[in-house]
Amino acid sequence: MKAPRNVHDGSTQPPRLAVYGNTWGLLELPKLPRSREWSFEEKLDRLVEAGFHGLQAGPGEAEQIRASGLRYCSSGRINLPADADHAVKEAAHVGADCLTVHAGWGMETDAEIDALVGAILNASEKHRCPVYIETHRATLAQDIFRIVELTKRIPEVRFNGDFSHLYCGQEMGYRGFATTRHYVTPILQRTSFFHGRISDGQCMQSDVGDGRENVHARNFQSLWEEAMGYWLKDAKPGDILPFTPELGPPSSGYSITQRDITGTVVELSDRWQQSLVLKRLAEEAFTAALQA
């Protein structure tokens, strides 16, 4: 028995995309300025109305999320091999579709990385809960070269592809996107979950309008489509590919704000509307991958 690769719903439906919301990305909505933040119940209602399939949140919210008709998946951080079993067990205990994790802090040796990833895979196998290591700054998966070297040593590792961290953190457009995208192929081949955020190469989170004419949106959509194509090659009936728009709120520094002439703090982007754009771009990418 090996660690599960994909989210599986127990059905015989064809492999499919499922778009989840993200509680962190739904914080501080609607955009600034506002009279009040949407309640958690209002956020659930908006996700359902917009055609989302699930929500990524903490274990304590799983029951309420399912009661609204949405699927549930979890997220967390695993710093040391000894932390892995508890984190995965907690996600499995509440019936999470999967768990995405920030693993390590990025200062580990290769041997320390292998020990941590090995512990995560062992816990995933033990508790039958898919676990996806996120490509993220300040983690062991912050650098394209080190991630690819990891895939050579532990080919069964699976990722949550948040490509904004690679696109911005390593400025993939600087050398030329057509060149640098070649290096991420082993990562795309092992992506079973997506955090949707689009970087412009300088800002981690950029507004792409409707996404149709934005060069960075096209670059990301092409990465998603390629990764989805690899996923489809090995997917079985009942397998689900989660895509989760994750646009950070102003308090995180991800969403850019400024003061207007009255001194009021204004959020420059409407993150809810941009989440709907990311949802559509992902759905288009998956349709293209199916037809390829």
C-alpha cells in the first residue's frame, strides 16, 4: 500500500475538477472600504451560489461546511518528522478530502528534507488521507531546483501547486517564461491540488482583470492546463482534482491597499470577483486538458 495520490469520492464518475473556496482567502470580504465583513454563513452561501464544490478550512469547520452541501479539505504546517502523524491524523479524523501542508522552513539539508517528506508520506499512507506539499516560500518547496531534486530522490511526492511562489520568488519571466517553465515539468507531473493565485513576477498577487488579455494569466493558465493533463493521464474514475482560489486579505500584505484623498483605506482589487475569474480560468484549463 502506498500514500494515496488523488482525492477520491468513491464514485465511478469520470475524473473531474472541483473548485474549493479557502477560508484565508475569504477573510476581510467584501473589499475595503466596507461596513462589515461577511459572516461565515454568508461566505458559505456565496460559494454555493457561485458554483463552488467545497471549502478548505480548519478541522473545526468541517461539519458546518458539509451541512451547507460543500466538500471539505484541510491545510496545515508540518515542521518536523515527528509532527506529521498528528497533523494527518487530525485531517483524516474529520474526513477531509485531503490535507495541504507547508513543510519545513526552507533551511533544511537534503537529508532533513527527505526525512520530513518520508514522514509525511508514511502518515498519509497510514491514515489514508492524501497529503500535498505546497510550493511556497519559507518551506522546503520554495525553490524550483531543490523541488526537482527532491522528485528525483522521492518520485512519489505530490504537490499543491501554488505557482505564484515560484513565478514571483524566482521571477520565472526574467530569463524568459518559455525557458523557465521547462524546469518545472517534474513539479507539474506531480501536482494533485492547486492554490489559484496569479503573480506578475514582482507582486505575489496581482489583479488580472478578466484574465483574457493578461500575459501572466495566460502563463498561469498554461501551467495549470499542463499539470491537469498529467493528472488526467493517471486519474481513475471517482478521482477529483481540487482547485482553490486563494487570494490573501489586506492584513496579510498580499492584497494591496492605498489611502484615498479622504484618508480611507481602499483595497485596489476585488478579491471575490478575482476568485470567480480564477475559477473560470481553471475550468477552461481543465476543459482544454480533457480535449488535448
